[in-house]
Amino acid sequence: MSGKRKFKNLSGHLNGSISKFCFWPRFTGEYQGLSFSINLFPAGKNSPPYLIVSVLKTSSFVLRIYKEPMLAGLGKKLGIIREVKINDESFDSEFLIFSNNHKQTVDYLNNSAIKETIKEFFYDGFVELVISSKSLFIKKPNYTVDGDLSHQNISTLLQKLNLLARRLYGE
């Protein structure tokens, strides 16, 4: 089943619609009071296809989390990579964390539900979690239309993203 057809199925379950006039399939809507978007980017010459699921939430806090790659250790030793450490040995060794506010990062990631949710995203194949000034999003390469875009899976992802977004402001 194509991404657009899967989005048509989703529109029957979620409060959303397929965006017209986009270069790639995009589904937007509202879930638990927050606007969301789901974008399917096609494969490029040197990149795989990828899925981005985001919720719109403004924040002055910027946070990027990636799975810890093997070469990151060398970059850290050479001083090329400067990441935030949250004083949780297990989490710090598993992920690369970058932020514009060290204290807020430590406070935010000190919550066990937040850390567990982030781990679940990465265990499910997502490779990046970003909190930017306008949104919170996750990115997954080589997604599957039938598995990753099922109503149940998308609802679960949106629930988890809403949890992360709401905890930004202590809601």
C-alpha cells in the first residue's frame, strides 16, 4: 500500500488530512490538543527514504539526541564533539546529546518517563529526536508503510511525542 493510501486510512482514525501541493506525502492534524505532521521523504541519491513524525510546540529550548555511534568516542577524545552529559552513565553512553541549555537538559532528562520514552523511539528504529524552536520530531530511515504507518503505531508515536512536548513546560 502506498503512503498516500495509508494516510487516507489514517484520516478515518485521526483528526487530520492529507496535505495537497506537497512534493512528498504529508499528513497533518491534531492529537490531544497539539498539531502534528507526518512526512514521508523519498529516497535520495545517497540517502534512504525516511519518516518524520512531529508535534508543533514552541520552545526556546533546543535539544538533539542521537544514538551513540562508534566513531563518536574518537571525536570526543579529540575534542571535536562536545555533548551534554546528564550524569546517568547508561543513558550518556548510549546517546549523543546536544543542547543550548545544559541545566534544562539535565532537568528534562532526569525524568525516568522521558528517558524511557526516548529509548523506546530509538529501539523502534528512529535515529534522531529533535526539540527545535517550533517542534519536537523524530526521524526514522527505511520505514515500512504497512508497519510504521498503521493507525495503532502512529497513535502510539503521537502519544509519546505529546508526553515529551508537554513535559517541556511541566504540564
